[in-house]
Amino acid sequence: MDLYDVMRTTFAARQFQDEQVSDSTLHHILENARFAPSGGNRQGWKIIVIKDVKKRASLGPIISQVMRRYRAQVAAGENPYNTVVPSQVTQSDIDAVTLPEGFTEQFTHAPILLMVLVDLSVVASMDSELDRVGVVSGASIYPFVWNILLAARHEGLGGTITTFTTVHEPEVRKLFNIPANYAVCALLPIGKPIKQLTKLKRNPVSAFTTVDTFDGASFG
């Protein structure tokens, strides 16, 4: 596929056909995704290919806990898990949320399930001393994560970046024997989508690009 076509049609796929994906296809995806950039070319990424049925099932309750809070916040008109505006959602609000039947299984039963980690001991966290949540470390891992999804799209597959597992990172560390210097960055379900979207809705360039200053003239 043309590069721009891949970029414009790689959507967040969460529902997959009951069709297995070979290890050779996954290896081919990772073989190409590994050329993503990272700070100092340190390539601090680590991937766990989760095949064990019990380990997959153990992620179900974690996903459920996170998504109940997420949906409770959405219902309250909040932006879930953001660090700028304090949440007014109570535990009772969260407990009252019921997830659709089979919600967690669409992730835990995906043909491919990848957990992506990054070694924090090799990452340059340039914003670590600022009085806000850190985001810069992601520059050394998420280009690699996105490369995986672009490569999957090129292979006729789909997937999505989920971050459920990071919320309960200590528990996830125990389940997968993850060393303390590694951060849990993403859980990627990948497979052949039940439906392939080709027209994605995104804001135009002029909506997010300005010239010279944040409040400068719109670009484009």
C-alpha cells in the first residue's frame, strides 16, 4: 500500500475475525517496526507476546476496572484520567457502570496480544523536573508502537493502542515478571478486523496549526 494510504486508513480496530495470525506474519511486522526512532537510538523497547490463555484472562479484571472509571467519567462530562481538571466522579459512580457483555474479551481474545514496555534506564525524560505529568519519555516508545500498527495495516490486519494495563502497573509487573526499570506502555490487540474503515474523521490542519505563537495565525 502507498504510505499515505496506510496513514489515512489505520484506524482503531477492536473487533476481529476468528482467524489466527501466524508467528511469521507477526515477526515480519516487528522486523519492520523496529526501525522506529528512539532517543539516542537506544531502542529501549521490549515486547511480550501473550499467548497463554490464563495470562490473557488475568487481564480481563484489570481492563474492566479501568474502563468502568473511564465510562463513569465520560458520563459525567469529564475527560477520563486527565491530570489537569480533578475528577468529581465517586467510587459509587464507578461501581454503578456495567460494561457490555464480551467487552474485555474483544481485547484478551484477539489473535495477537502484545504488551509493549520501555526500559526507563535508557530513556531521556527531558520533562522529569517539570511540575506536570511527564510525556517526553513516550517519544522513545510510541513511534515504535505506531510502526507496529502501520505494519499490521500493511499486512491487512488492524489493532489499537490501549493503555489499560498501565493504570495497574504493579499488578501487571507481578503477572508478567517485569523488572522495576521497565514501564508498561501499551497493550496491542491485533487481528483481521471484522470491518475495515477507510474514511477516518480528523480535524483539518488549520484547526491545530498556528504560525510563530500558540495564538498566532492559523496555518493552512
